[in-house]
Amino acid sequence: MYDLQKTLSLHQEGKLDIAAKSYQALLAKNPNDINVNFLYGKLLNDTQQPKRAEALLRKAYNAVSTNVGILTEYAKCMLSLGKGKDVIGLLSNHCKTSVELSKLFLKAQHLVCNTAELTQHYHQQLSYWNDSSSLMLVMAQLCDDRGELTASCDIYLKVLNNDPNNILALHNLATIKRRLELPNDALVLLKRAQALGLDTFQLHHNLGNAFSDLNDIDSAIAAYSKAISLNPYYIDSYKNLAALYSESGEIGSAIALYENAISANTVSKDIILELIKNYLRVGSTEKPKLLISKYFSAGEGFAKNSVDLYDTGTDEDIALFNAEIKYLENDIAGAFDALFGTLRDIKSDKVMLQCAQYAIQTNNTSFVLEHMPELTNKKDSAVMAKAYLTLAERLSGQNAHRQSYGHYESLVKTFELPDAISLDGAANFCKKLSAYLSTQHTAKSAPLQQTLNGGTQTRGNIFSQTDNELIVCLKAFCEQSVKDYISELDKVAQAHPYLPALSNDIKFVGAWSVNLSNKGYHTNHVHPEGGLSAVFYVDIPNNLNESNEEGHLVFGKPNFDLPQDLTHEYSVMPKIGKLVVFPSYFWHGTIPFHSSEKRLTVAFDVSS
């Protein structure tokens, strides 16, 4: 026989499935019992089922609207459903009742008002509770959610000024500092939180991020491994750890990471998808086929595997994987047909872009010329769409890009590092920079499935190292050069809608150093995240074979086979102290060189 007190005990002990069944039985016996409605509604809300909880909590609230506990839980449920205005109506006269209700009121205002209005409400609520740290932490998170990182940072600092050992403020401020590209600050804050007793998977994951940004690969691997041990379902820790294994030359360990998770019955959609992706990266097709058949095929696969791994968002992934399998098995036409057939059901720019590559490889240039122009207007697809259009134009003999948005002679610009960069002059500046950057290359091999061959690449944003004078000076030179480039771009006589639309308010969306050794090179590629891309030559080998364009930066050729043998369309000779700036949609790469000396560069992307 079901008893409310016993049911509540089960609920409090975390035996939620049993408690839920008991609440259901009690509710069937007495549907108007306010305590049962409230407690069962709370259980449903706590287990992310607000739609089911809403009617129960509303009934409890309507019966006893003055009960703070019921009001709090009902407001939480309505917030989960995105009903901000309803919550504001519920709480507007109750914010002085408890700090918890003030926090919920702020969260509701966050859903419906602008930042200035939210800030006004925040200060009003704060006056009720004498600078409550818990209320300040909520506002800091809301600012973070809005992308107001500086405002969020200021609030966390105020909390820490009042309470230097506030672990939550230390941890959350660290995540802000990292996104503000201050990884050293982030690491210091995380270590303080750890010393004060914080030992969560989030802490160790973020430690891994900070160590990774600072190129401390071994410490990052240890931190991500700890995070996974504490939460074996958090996919980002797996992804980051697998990437570090790959860069350390341990690709097998990256794959084993996911295989071991599945063997330990840690089965999730994301883990399965990542394992398939990693198999395909190393050219394996049989194991991906088995995984797709087992977990993502309709019918018995679902019944055999008690976890439902399939949802509508997976359609695109599986379609792309199946096409990639055909591609790896040298059936490019089949890959195109497979993806093209899905376009009727999956309205995806990502699928369309992959179709474009296969279309180019099968000489179906009409598909590219018809469908890519529309994608040039979308932020996430513009770079690849333009890049594919240049190839379709070359293959079809049109070459219109060479007179407009692919006019390398006017759109690839070089800038020389001035001697005024330091008292020692530009040459000595580059020597010092070379020595410093060499210490930052801690990886043992190139990142898996990236453009780098025969060398290493730093992690994180190299320009975030604001404590290094060399990096600060280089960043300032690069920033001014990009502004000069943009100024010159505005003067291009034959303006074209595909040209980068940039202002002087530029943002570095990535900056890294590359160290190439003997026979090293970059495969041809584009930079989908950027508007403009650039490379600065810090150090290059002596006596490069100029007749073979060794080490040259070349433009116009993709990183996949074409039905016609196309050569590169333009090249730039490397030189120490030279910065080369160009649109991110330009296919570019380097010619391998033969030398015992290194080729050291700093590359970056910018947007505005």
C-alpha cells in the first residue's frame, strides 16, 4: 500500500522511478491531494519534465497560493517552459519574500527584457537583499548567457571581493577569462577553486581547456581523463581528450577512448557518432557500417540496444557518414547520389556543401553554379560556397572569379615588418620570436585530419598571451596591417558581392603558430571561420629551391582530386618578416620544402 511519507523518503533518497510510480498511485486515489500534486510535480520538474509538471504544480498553487515552496516550484516550472511574462506576474509582489524568488524573477526578466532593463531590475532586487552573493551569481550567469562577458566578469569580481573563497565565483569567472582569451588567469582561478575543495567534472574539464590553451598537453590529458572518470557521459571531454591524443601521435588511443566507453556501457548518441567520425578519419569504413547498422537503423537495432540513440537531429550526421563511406570506398558518384537524395528531406546547408564537393569531383559544375550563390549570403556557409564556386568556374571554363572576387593580384596583399618594431630591428625581433615560439610547440605530431603535414601546431589563441611583449608587438602589427588591407579593399574598382565585408572593428577569431620540418607542407584548404586569413613568416630555411617554389604559399587548388588536372593560380614567396593577407575563401596551401631548417609561421583569421 502506498504511503505519502514513504514515497517522500524514496524521493529524497533519489529512488525517483519508484517514487514516481508511488506518486501516481496516490494521485489516482486522491487527485486533489495538494501535497501529492506538489511533490510529484516537483519530481517531474527536477527530472526535466516541466510539461507534465505544470498542471500538477498549478493545481497546488491555486489551492495554496501563499505557500512559498509551492510558488517557487511553480515559477521554476514556468521558467523551464519559457513563460517569462507569466513568472513575472506570479512573482512581482513576492520578491521580498525570499532571495530564491528574487533570483527567479531576474531569470524571468532575462527572457523578456533588454540588458539595460535587466540591469535595472537586478539593482532593485539587490537592494532588497543587501548585496546577496547568490543573487549576484545569478545575474553574472545571465550576463554570460547574453554574451556580456565583461559585465559578467565584473560581477564575479565583486562577489570575490566580498568572499574571496567563493568557489562557484572562482570557477565561473575562470570560464569567462578563458573566453576573453586569458588562459593564464583562468588557470590560476581554477587552481584556487580546486585548492578550496572543488572536485567536479566541470572543474577538471575546464582545467583541461586552460592547460590545452597553454600548450601543456600532458596536464590537459590528465585533466580531461579525470573529468571523464567523474562524468563518463560528457561528450566535450571525450572530444578534447581525443584531439590531444591525436596530436600526441596516439591516434589509436583516441579511438580506444570511445571504444572503452561503449564497452563500459557508457552508450550515448554523441559517443557513438564521435567513434564513427574517428574511424572515418583514419580511413576505416567497415566498423562505421557496423555501428550505423547497430545503433541507427530502424527495426531490431533499437530493441537490442535499450538506449534510444536516434532522433531527427541524427539524420544529417548519418547521411553524411554514409556518403563519406562511399567516398572512402572510391564511389564518389554514389556519395553524391546518396547525399543529393537526402536534400528533399534534410534541408541542411552542411549537406548541400558536401554535395557541392562531390559534384565538383564528378564534373557536375551546374549543381554548384546553381546552388552555391544562395549560400554565399549565410555566415556559416559563405566561405565554402565561394571556394566551391571558384572551382566550378575553373572546371566549366568560365573563370569569372579571376576578374573579381578571385583576383589574387589585388586581393592577396603583403606587408613588411618595420624595423621600428623593436630597438633591435625587425630581423632580431623575428629571431627572438622564433626562439620563443619554438618553446610553445609541445605536440608530437600534427592534428588529425587537418592541413598540416610534417610539423606541429600550437593550441589556443597565440595572441591571448598578453604577458609576452613579442606577441603583443606582433599582434599590433598584424592588426594595423589588416586595417590597411581593409582600407585598400574599399578602393577595389570592380566591387563584387562575394568580397569580404569587413570594418575596422576587427576580431581575431583564431591565431596559432605552425612549425614545419623537412618535407613539411600544408595541404590546400580554406578557413570557414574567417573573413580574412593571414600568415606571418617568423623563420624560413635558407636556400629554398626557387625554381620549384619550395615553401611558397600557393592559391587556387583544392585538397581533393578533380576531373581535370588544375594547377595553382597564384603564389607568394616566403620571407622572414613578411605578412600575407587574403580572403578566407581562397584555396591555399604550401609547396613541400627540403631542408634541415624549420619553417616557422604565425597564422590567424579575422572577422568583424
